[in-house]
Amino acid sequence: MRRKVAVLLYPGCIFFEVALATELLAKSFDVLFFTPDGMQHLASNGSVLQAFGSYADLESLEVACVLIPGGDPGSIIPQNTATQCLQAASARGSVMAGICAGNLVLASAGLLRGVRATHNYTLEHATPEAVQATESFWEGIVFERADTVVDGRFITAQPWACVKFAAAVARSLDAVKCP
């Protein structure tokens, strides 16, 4: 039986940021899409992605990894829409991998406290208003100015590092062999 990888989709997310990771993982894992309501997702590139289930369905599913793309997570963070399923997956030992605003989704669920991580909500990459609005989410993380940071089973990446992100995720799940 093949292990599963969950991709957390939400209105305004940018699927491109996790597309290479899903391509690399699909050879060894069942890659399943989850949306807040379990309905299909219109991707940022116009593709329609069929959801396997809702975030509530993900709460009880055993997955090896959860991929969280960036974009505009304003549709899920204020209501804590993804918090329970992310906390449940993390509690079961899943690899938790966020890129761009996906890191903010992980942080908003309280999963990056005490974790070495990167994000682009700094004054060099975001407006002062965005930095201030997200400041409380980053409390307790060990920020690293890097393209990709791997800390145990937590992987965070900057939006421009989707290739490094995909490689880090694939390596963490032994989906590719690198010397």
C-alpha cells in the first residue's frame, strides 16, 4: 500500500509553488488534494484540481507529508480553517512543508514555535503593513535568512526556491536518492 501526501489547497493559493514537489512524489506516493470544503479547486494557472476531501477529512487520515503552497491565505488563517488538520497531521509525525505564505499557514497553526524556519514576511520582501500584520505568528520561531530550511520534519522555503523546496521534500521522504 502506497503512502499518502496531502496538498492543502485554498482560495488564492499558488499551486505552481508545490507542483514540482508533487511531480517528484507522485512516483512513490499517492498525492491527494484537500480543500476547505472538499470541492474541486480552481488553481492559479486555470487548471481544475479534484479534491480527495476536505480539511476535516484530512484530520483523520495518515499522511507522510503535508504540502502547503503560498499565495493569499486570508481565506483560511483568520478562521483557523486549517489549524486542526495541520495539528493532527503534525501530531502523527507527518513531514510539514510550507513555501511562501504556506509558512504563514504553518505558523498560524502554532507548528513553527521552536523550529528553525524561513519566511518572506520581512521588510526586505514585504510591506511594513504585512510585516506588522503577521508579526505575532512568527513568535517563537528560530528565523533563518535562507532559501530553504529543513529542521527535522519541518521544511520551509522562500517563494523563489520551489526547486530547492521540492528537492528537500523528496529527500525527506526518501523519494529521491542523492549522493
